[in-house]
Amino acid sequence: MEKLRLVMIGNGMAGCRTLEELLKHAPDLYDITVFGAEPHPNYNRIMLSPVLAGEMGVRDIILNPLEWYAEHNISLHLGKKIEKIDRINRRVIASDGTAAKYDRLLLATGSSPFILPVPGNDLPGVIGYRDIADTDMMIEAARLHKHAVVIGAGLLGLEAANGLLLRGMDVTVVHIAGWIMERQLDQASADMLMASLEQKGIRFKLNAQTAELVQGESGRVCALRLKDGETLPADIVVMAAGIRPNAELARDAGIHTNRGVVVNDTMQTYDPRVYAIGECAEHRGVAYGLVAPLFEQAKVCANHLAMNGIGRYSGSVTSTKLKVTGIDVFSAGEFMGGDGTEEIVLHDPSGGVYKKLVLKENKLVGAVMYGDTADGGWYFQLLKDRQNVAEMRDSLMFGEMAHASRIGDAGHQGNNKAALMADSAEVCGCNGVCKGTIVKAIKEQGLFTLDEVKKHTKAASSCGSCTGLVEQILASTLGGAYQHANPSDKAVCGCTDHPHGEVRKAIREQHLLSVSAVMEAMNWKTPNGCATCRPAINYYLISTWPHEAVDDPQSRYINERHHANIQKDGTYSVVPRMLGGITTPDELRAIADVADKYQVPTVKVTGGQRIDLLGVKKEDLPKMWEDLSRAGMVSGHAYGKSIRTVKTCVGAEHCRFGTQKSMSMGVKLETMLFGMYAPHKVKLAVSGCPRNCAEAGIKDVGVIGVDSGYEIYVAGNGGIKTEVAEFLVKVSTDEEVMEYSAAFLQLYREEGLYLERTCHYVARVGLDYVKKIILDDAERRKELYERMLYSLQGFEDPWLQAVKDPEIRKRYEILSV
Amino acid sequence: MSTWKTVCALVDIPVLGSRVVRSAEGDIAVFRNAEDEVFAVHDKCPHKGGPLSQGIVHGKSVTCPLHSWKIGLDTGEAQAPDVGCAKRYDCKVESGVVMLKVA
Ligand code: SRM
Ligand SMILES: Cc1cc2nc3c(=O)[nH]c(=O)nc-3n(C[C@H](O)[C@H](O)[C@H](O)COP(=O)(O)OP(=O)(O)OC[C@H]3O[C@@H](n4cnc5c(N)ncnc54)[C@H](O)[C@@H]3O)c2cc1C
Ligand code: SF4
Ligand code: FES
């Protein structure tokens, strides 16, 4: 069969991104032909600013080298501008006469700098700032000449001015409005920004209008005259007064255009064979001028070109960041405020910090920051999610770190300092990756997403604790081009486009019972997934269909597959359960005996109130378990995304201050939860009084005895980033403690994303939501409690299973030749 | 001289799983994938020596259990951007029996 023909006009960022996405979905559907007016393969246009500033070379910013086009059999016509679209014969014609027929046409022509209609605007030395040719011309001019004038103090103008300054020119910026970047900043932040740019040496003329450009003796521009008569010397004039979508080609072909080429939610123009994407397109009245929206559009467009027919583009909220080294500015949303909005402002002129947050109906709708922009990504996410911020209002201004329970496993304390970190500072402790390596990879390899950084640098690909830091680095390196990922709509991994929630929904709605059934039903892209998606799917299966779904050991992480923690040298550790941290001489003797018998090198008391036997050989595991089972001991699940420990203090049983019997309460809870698998590990603690010796304040569920009963706290975490548990409810009986705790944990088991701990889950859905279900709806609470009990019914100790079942035991045996 | 030696029955290796074979050349991990193909590599990850036999198997690769390097089972090579190679051994199935070519 003949393949369909896809022709793309414009070989820039939006177009090539669409092709990349398309090739992922349908590598063989089309014969692809690309026309690009520039003589270069696709490059990272936003990095032209660092190129101009001398921080990078042109070679560093190529995104798709020529080999990429060849590899995918794309016929590439560089340096050929399309002059006409002949819709009747479905072909396009280039300036040199080359023609190509299409079945589908993709317009990705970007936009052009707006050239002010003033006398002299066509003189040599007057240019826009858009592509490599412009950049080369500016670099050349800086070598030969002295005076530069930039018209327009927007993002692009300031980056141009900064670059020319660094290249040794005297630079004046002429701006029509009363303050710079007036479309991104309010006056207070703009004034601070202007002051620091002036300090660098850039001069500004505000409220200034250009009257004409004056020709010099050499024939090129020599000066710029303002309306008020003032004349500024200018050997080069850069017009950065806005952009115009390149829509004429479509307009001439009779396709409906407005400012840009008008497209619908599937990126189709009024001619359904013709798609438009990127800066040339106008969607719901908006023509975007930043890359983040283009990527979203590319995904949707590729999906439809691949004839999958799913996905709609519904517009983007954008944020901006200026790429001038040493200066941090961030802005997003309705930063000027307006009717019905309130503002929270922090202004420290001598400290060089300004922050303004605009709130409307308890939601963040705009933000401007100068000086300290580390929280930009976080505010932007709150804004896009329209999250209710009423509860965090008092700490909102101080950023993500100050806000006690925040989104995502963002990582170490260093989080907010990403931008300030030295290049040699280590970011990923697991893989030994430093900041410089990550920044270099982002710039040189053109990375835009966390996944890409993971793949290329390995940072954040192991324990994940530095994920937040890596996202910060991405955000500070890419500026507005960075899309802060939202965990609930992130695809599970590269093997699929489906996010976690959809996988879970499909499992529930289609009653899927095995990993392979899920992959088949959801069109997984790889034959049997990978080490990221398989464990997640397996968990969703067993938590959704307990006693029914097939628990696949090969889809479990090694620790869970072998019911022991793997060590750095490939040996394992054995941690028997000690309910509530209470043991007996007999248990201790049994532990001592196995330690002797199997020559366990280290015996350690853990932070979870029990004993760890470390350095056990794999083949000895079942034998040790056999001995331990004989003494009545079972697995402590120290290795699982599961119930770990319930720590207790001595409590009313012995302590002179104790108000409740914390030991027996702890034992009851731990007994009830034995065998509970969860999205991540779960730890509880019960203290007998508010002195809280069991540290219940940093547990997933913390119970504190008081005179009249128990207080229950949830969603604490003592790990990578300490989170204090939040008060859920006060109850009076042991039975209520069991019911409320189990209901909360069951809710988390049913809704938490795989590898999301309770603190992250609650930060995502909000404590109010949890309270509404657990406290206000007694029926739902009871149902959750019952579902928990049902799923744990008849759970058999995995150690004993391995001891008894020869098939399982075989897995631990070593063969020989 | 390397010769073919019998290891175990194919069914003794779980699908998408592995067995460890102790040999004069050290531990060798023998894998079985979803297509019932078998592969053998030295049971030591080129990164920090993790036991590859304990990783998750997918396609023709295994993800190391210690720091998640992906190792191609047919070549023993780490997947880019990581660089490294685990020694591979010839391995085949004959009438349901897994054979390994070792010294
Ligand atoms: C054995 C123990 C340390 C000790 O000797 O005391 C331990 C050992 C490990 N911890 Fe832990 N943690 C131990 C108590 C803790 C505690 C304290 C506690 O439970 O009261 C914490 C903080 C409390 C918490 O979790 O909220 C803790 C927070 C972590 C974290 C960070 C979790 C987080 O959400 O931030 C990890 C990493 C992870 O799970 O992804 C971790 C991961 C690990 C792993 C499993 C790392 C791994 O994947 O190999 C360690 C296994 C070591 C090994 O080679 O066997 N361990 N770990 C403790 C076992 C307790 C037990 O009896 O089961
Ligand atoms: C200096 C600079 C800095 C920037 N910084 C940022 C930033 O920090 N953050 C951010 O989000 N965005 C930034 N941008 C904007 C960003 O680069 C654009 O949003 C993005 O490149 C638009 O992609 P596109 O594919 O729509 O257009 P382009 O990348 O411009 O690609 C369009 C291509 O089509 C070609 N073309 C046009 N007409 C024809 C024709 N008739 N025939 C053949 N080819 C044709 C053009 O030559 C061009 O190569 C910056 C832009 C510039 C210039
Ligand atoms: S803190 Fe936990 S994870 Fe880190 S080295 Fe100690 S035991 Fe291992
Ligand atoms: S030892 Fe295998 S990834 Fe580190």
C-alpha cells in the first residue's frame, strides 16, 4: 500500500516536536517531507540568547541533527521557503520551484519580528531577533561597531541587550511604556530589574517612541531619532517590539486566519487536511509566543495525525523567566491583580527581593517575583491546578519549603537553592551527578522534561529523592519553556502515555486481573513494560482486586520478590516482625540462634524498634525463616511497600505518666495491618501520652493517648523531608482507633499513586477531602474499614510460604555447572 | 576450552525471571524472557557489581536491582547513557533443557 504523504512547512521547534511525537505513535504511517527556510536543522531557538551572550555555541543548540532526519527517512529541504499552497492539487511549491504533494499538511512556520513602520526601517544594520542568521549578524556587528539600540524592553529585547552588552557594545533600550517588561511585570519589580540591568551598563529610555532611523555615510544605519527629538547613536538597531505569526501563506491559500492561522482543539485549520501548530497558530483567540504551549499542542497534533483520535488541546497557562545570567525574574498569570483580587507583597529593595502573589477566591491567580524566584515552579503549579490555598495562606509567601505539607517528593532541604548551587555541587547522591552535568545535558542535548534528564544523566533515576531539585534545575535553566509536571497526569513511564489514574480506572472498570491483561487492554508500547511500570501495575491490581488479581512476583522489586532487603554486596537482611516493638526471651534466643547458625555478620537494633540480621546469603534465607517460624516469628516486611512497623512507647502499662495502654493498642494495630501492601511504605506509632516518646508526630498514622481517649494524626513523614502529621480526629475507644486508622489507610491504598507516601497523597488531595470522607461520612468510613479487613483476610506469612512451597523455595537455590 | 553444559530445565526458570549458576568463572545469571528466549551474563552489574539476576526482566533487558542500570541481555551492554558491559555467555534451549557454554 502507498503510504500517506505528510508535508511540513517550517522546520522549527513546534514542527519537529510534532514529528518526534508522531514517530513514536506511528513510525510507518507517512512519507514525511519537510521544508525549512533556514539552512539549519532544527535547533533550540530559546538558546539563541546564551549564544548571543557568548555562553554557548551554535553547535550546542542543535536539537535534531541531519542524521535524525535520515534515520527516519524524512526528505528534508533546507533553505527552501514555501511560497504557495495549492489546495486544489494538494501540493506546496517552494521558492526554487520544488513542489511536493501532500495528503496531510502541517503548518509550523512560527512567527516573525514585528518591524516598526518608521522611515529607515529597511536600512542595513536594522534587524529583528529571531534566528541564527540574526544572531550571527549581531555578533558580527558587535565586533565591528560600538553603538547598539534595542527597541522594546520585553523578554526578547532585554536578552538581546544583555547579549550585545556582553559582546562589548554600548547598549540603549528604547521602550514605549512606563516600565520595562510591562506585560510580565508590575512596576515595583520592573524598577528593581531595570536598576540591576542599569548597573550592568544597559541604558534605558522609557516612554520613548521611535520617529525614524537615520542613514549614515556608509549606507547603514547610524542613529535613531526619538519623537521628542533626541538622537541616539546606533550602528545596529534590533527590533524587539513584538512578533507576528507567519500566517500569510495560509491566508493566501484561502484558509481562515485571524492574527494567526485559526485552529480547533485538535490543531486542525478550517481545511481539515491542514494542521497548524506553534507560533503561527491561533487557538481560541490566543497565538502563543513561548515553547511550553507548543509542546502540549505537538502532543495533541501528533496524536491526531497518527489517527489515534484522542487528546484535545484546551489552551495553556504560561509563565515567563528572563534568561539573563545573574538576574532572576519570574511572572505568571494575572500578576497585575484587578477586581476581586487580593495581593500579598514582600518588598525588600535593599535586599533585592520582591514578591507579589495575587489571590482570588482563595486561589492563586498570579505571581511576580524578582531576586528570589526559586519557588516560581511551585507557585505556577498551584496556579495551574487552581488549588485552594486558604489553609497555607500564612506561609504561602515564604515558599514551598515553609509550607509544611507540600506537593511531590521534592527532596532535600537544598531544594530551593537550585539556582544558587555551584556547578560542582552534587545533586543526585545515588548516581553521583552534579549540577553542572545536569545543566550541560539540558543545554547541549536539548532536554525539556524530567524524564529526559533522568535518561541522559541518571540524576533522579534511583531513589528519586532529588527529583524536586532536578525539576528546579530544569526550571531555572529553561525558564518559561519548562513545564512543571503534575504527578497525577504524568504518564506512568515511557512504556505508555497513560497516567496512573487511568491505569487504575481501567483495572477497576474492566475488571483486569493481570499485568499482561492491563498492558494489552491499554496498548502498552513495550512488550512487557519495564521496571517502573510493572511494579506499579502489580500494586494497582492487587489493591483493586484482592484475592482475585494475580500477584506477579516478577513484577515486584527485588526486595518484595525475595521478602528481604538486598544489600550493596548482593546479600540480604532479615528483619522478623516484633509487634509493637515488644519481644520475649524466646524470640531473642531464636534470633541469637539463627545469627550463630548462619554466621550473620551484623546484628543491629533498627530505628523501627526491632532487630535486623544483616549480610545473609540468598540461599540461606529460607532456612533461616524456617528456624524463625518455628519460634513463632513472621516477616517484618522491612523490605516492602507495605506496613512496616508500629512503634510504641511503654504507656499506661508501666509509665507513671501514661494515660492509655499504648503497647497493646500498637500490637492491635500491627496485627490488624499484617500483610498490607500500599503505594509506599506505611509506618505507625502509638504513644501513651502527649510526651510522645514513640514519635507519633512523624508517622503515616500517629496515635497519641490522652486522658479521655486517643488523638489520631495522619500523613507525617520522618524521611527525606520531615513532615509533621496533621490532626485528623479524637476518638475514645481502641475500636475507633482501628476503624479510623484503617479507613484512612484504605483510602490511601485506593487513591494513592504508586510510590506516593501518605504525606504526598494528602498534600495532593487536601486534608479537607480526607476529613470529609473519613469523618463526615460514617458509612464510607465503615466501608473503607471493611474493604481493608477483607483484603487482609487470610494473609499468609510470605516467609512461611517460601518455607513450605518447594516451587518458591527453588527460587532461592543456586544452580551449578 | 568452553563447552556446552546442562543447566536446568527451561521451566525451572520463571518467565521474566532468572536463575543463578555457580561456575568456575563466577556466578552467571541465566534469564528467560516472555518469548522463552534464554540469555546468560555474568551476574555482576558493570556499575557497582549488583546481582543482575535479581533485577526486573523486560523485553531483552534487565534492570539492575541496585541503581537501575538497564543491561541488554543479548549483548551484556548497558543502555545509554550508561556505559559498561557485563560478560555474556552463549546459552540455548534444546528439547526443554537450558544449555550454557562455559569453561
Ligand atoms: C534498617 C533501617 C535502618 C536502621 O538500621 O535502623 C532502615 C534501612 C533502610 N531504609 Fe529506612 N530504615 C529504617 C528506618 C527508617 C526510618 C525510621 C522509622 O521507621 O521510624 C525512616 C524515617 C521514617 C519514615 O519513613 O517516615 C526511614 C526512612 C527511609 C526512607 C525515606 C522515606 C521517605 O518517604 O522519605 C527510605 C527511602 C525509600 O523508602 O524510598 C528508606 C530506605 C531504606 C532502605 C530500605 C534502602 C534500600 O532500599 O535498600 C534501607 C535498607 C538498608 C539495608 O541495607 O538493609 N528509609 N527508614 C530501619 C528499619 C526499620 C525497621 O525496623 O523496619
Ligand atoms: C532569542 C529568543 C529567545 C527566546 N526565549 C524563549 C524562552 O526563554 N522561553 C520560551 O518559552 N520561548 C522563548 N522564545 C520563543 C520560542 O523560541 C518560540 O516560541 C518557538 O521557537 C516557536 O516555535 P515554532 O516552531 O512555532 O517556530 P520557529 O521555531 O520559529 O520555527 C518556524 C520555522 O519555520 C520556518 N519558516 C517560516 N515560514 C516558512 C516557509 N514559508 N517555508 C519554509 N519554512 C518557513 C522559519 O524559518 C523557522 O525556522 C525565544 C525566541 C527567541 C527568538
Ligand atoms: S539512612 Fe537508611 S537508606 Fe540511608 S544509608 Fe542509612 S539505612 Fe541506608
Ligand atoms: S550496581 Fe547495577 S545499577 Fe548500580
